[in-house]
Amino acid sequence: MRGRYPAILDDPKQGEAARQLFDDAQAMLARVVEEHWFDPKAVIGFWPANSVGEDIHLYTGESRAETLATFFTLRQQLLRRDGRPNLALADFIAPVETGKADYIGGFAVTSGAREDKISKRFAKANDDYGSILVKALADRLRKPSPSVCMSACGASSGPMCQTKV
């Protein structure tokens, strides 16, 4: 179903189906909350980092004496006009030769292990619609997690924030 909410609810061709889907999702969301179907978790971390060519080196501490890991990034493979460069993620991290301290962050989010079990329970009952709907709701509930992580990390002290939310 293509369209934008809430306009799709009044669409002459898809409106009825969209309203039914919306009502079904609202009913299932009420069950998700009431029965605690999901156990959302998120984690975020920032690490000292510098680029070396097209790679990003992560360090174990502020001294940057020991490399924790290396991300090998690729340059875009597009044909560019007007002398525009093909970028790599490493281009957004300060090169090691500048001596500038830079950082890289990452996050992971989950709705919890029960999402899959609940989805399979619907599928086993031959309710593919319910199985898909529970997965869609879990996905929608995960979407704001990075923002919550960033807010939590912003309240923490120091650039080496590692927070579980």
C-alpha cells in the first residue's frame, strides 16, 4: 500500500484498506503494551578514532597508542562530474597525520528476542497477516531508539560515552 499517513486513510482507492490496517495495528499495539511482548534495548558507544588513508582506526583509549579495530572503508564507485570527489567514510574522520583527536560512534537496537517468537506463533496459527503486522510494529518501535541513545549519551560525561538504554 503506497501513500502517506494520514492522507492515505481518506484515499478513494486505498482508504478503506488503510483504515482497516490502521485499526488492526492499533489493536495489536494495545496487546503489545498490555502483554509486554517486546523488551526493547539499545546500546551506543563512542571510540577514539583517526583515518589512515581509506581506513578508520579505532583506539583503546585517548592515548591512541593501541589500535582496537580497523574499519576498511570503500570509496564511492560512481562516475562523478565537475571534479567532485568519490567519498569514503574515512573522509569524515580526522586523518592521523593531522594530530587532531576524533571519534566514531555506533549503536545497536533490538525489540528483544520475543519479537521472533511472537511472529512465529502467529505464523504457526496460519495467521501470516498477524505475523507480518507484529514484525512491522516491532520495526516501528525500534526506529526512535537511536535518538533515545543519543539523548542519553549527551547527558553523560565525556566523549567515551558507552551507554545501555
